[in-house]
Amino acid sequence: MGNLYFASDFHLGIPNAQESLIRERKLVAWLESIAPNADELFLVGDVFDFWFEYKYVVPKGYTRLFGCLAKLADSGIKLHFFKGNHDMWMFGYFEQEFGAIIHSDEYIFERDGKKFFIHHGDGLGKGDENYKMLKKIFRSDLCQRTFAFLHPSIGIGIANYFSSKSRLAQMQFENEEIDIEKEWLVQYCKEVLQTNHYDYMIFGHRHLALDVPMGNTSRYINLGDWFKFYTYAEFNGTDVALLKYNP
């Protein structure tokens, strides 16, 4: 069997079409570089800064990425998409086009004697109750059906407006000088590991490239992003490595 690859937080679509296209080309180049060794690919959320699938319409663009993903799927590589907080409205397009597996929450599996816990990373742990309530609303059938009634030009236009005002679109990143012990996903991992063992707990969302030992046998890995880090994780059947893509 081949390797497993994990990456997240490309946020395609921002800050503008030109810069998004540069990032998309790098993403495609990376995907093509790992294809010969890949068995499964995990895109762990926020691939797009906004995504909503209408019944007969999807956001335009991303043709290079979609063409590459189709080629990967046709070659036998299994694709996994995780719903992020920016692209949670996936309703079947990726399953139909690429045979992808869509994960709304955590995905737990074992490979080569190692146990994995994968999640985008949003809404976990204590606190942030306002976002957790908002997430429930956004994922509700009522909210999704209401948004679907908007003409795509209006709905996607509204979403793109708010995307342009986000901290990422303004290039405002997380501070790299963080206190690991206070990092809330680290705290969440510690709580989970009290009752369940996982060799690797892999997340996106935080835009921090981190590989943190959790005791003697577990590790918390955050995949960083493709704005400043261009990082991804690779499992080669023995261990997971957090790597940087240098085209």
C-alpha cells in the first residue's frame, strides 16, 4: 500500500482571483508530486474560503484543482474531504465527481498498527460557545434550504464579500509565538487521550504548523496552511512527518 497524505487550509478564492490561482497552481503541483506514492489523500477542511453546492450550480473556478483530483481518483487514489468552517456546505458534488468520502466531523481509523484521529479542528474543546451555536445553525437543514433559495449570483456574491473582509484576505495570520500548553487543540487532545489512545491526532483550522508530543506515544499535528507554511503531513507506513512543500 502507498502513503497517506494530509493537508488543509488552502482557502482558495481569496484574497482575489489572481493570488488564489497562484496558490491553486502550487497545490496542483504538490498533488502531482505525491501522486506516484499516494494511496489516500486527506484534505482536512477549508480547501475553499467559501463553498456552497446548489442543485445545479457550484462556485465557478478551481478547474485545475478539479482536473487534478479527477486524475488522482481515476488512478485509484482514495480522496477524503473534511468539512471546514468555510466549506461545510458540501452536498454530493465531490462524491459524484471524484468518488470522494466526505467527513462532517472526526474520522477515526487504523493503518499499519497506528490509530488516527482526524478533524478539521473547529468547534472542539471548551469555550467558543458562540461559534458552536453558529456552526449548528449553518449546518441545519433550515439554514441550508434558505440559502439555496437565493439566486447563486446573490448568495455567492454575499459570501465572497464577507470572505474578502476576513483576516486571511487581509493577510492577518496567527502569531507563531504561542504558548503550546495554552493552545486549545493541545488541551483538547489531552482530554481525549485520557480515555482513548491515538497515535496521531491531526487537525487543520489553526493555521499553525505544529508537531507536538502528547505523552510517550501520541502526537498532535496541525497541518499549517498554504498562505505562509505550505506544509503537509505524510504517513509512510511507519511514522507521520510534517513536511514543507518546496516546488
